Amino acid sequence: MATQPSIVTRDVDKIAAQTGNVYESVVVISKRARQIAINIKEELNNKLADFATTVDNLEEVFENREQIEISKFYERLPKPTNTALDEFMEGKVMYRKRSDEIVVKPE
């Protein structure tokens, strides 16, 4: 998996073209990014819950190689904002306006 650079120049006109307004596009992208981040966090917490210990004594807590590998995998994932922006630009994000509120539907 290739890591994407943190800073990428984006064409604002292409982003705005999706909704007709750059600010609406940013709202849609941000709501989708929030959904992605929540899903990733829940998935990571579920995987790390298996390693949770009830022991409060620091001498009995040890490093688990599998736990470290799981954490490193999630650290290397693309940022939710990049994923959401890519999905939005590819037309994979379903959204609709309900009165003045933009609602984003996950896939």
C-alpha cells in the first residue's frame, strides 16, 4: 500500500462542481470523513479489546507483538479525509439535501 502525501493540491472547481458550491462539497466530504473515522476507531477498539487487561500493576503489563502490529497497521491507513475526498470525487458518496441540511449516506 503506497502512502499518500499529506499535502496535495486539489482543484477547487472540480470539488465545487459536484454540488455546485464548494462549501456544500466540503460539508459532504467532512461528514463522510467523520463516518470513516468512527468506523476505523470502532474496528481498532474491537481488535484491541482482546488485549485489554484488568491488571493495574505496571510490572505485570507486557508488550504484545500482535497488538503493536495491529496498531501500526491502523497508523498506516490513509487519513479519513483523504479517503472521503477520493470517494466524493469518484462519485461514490451518496448525499441529499433535506431542507437546508446535507445528509451523507455511508456505502
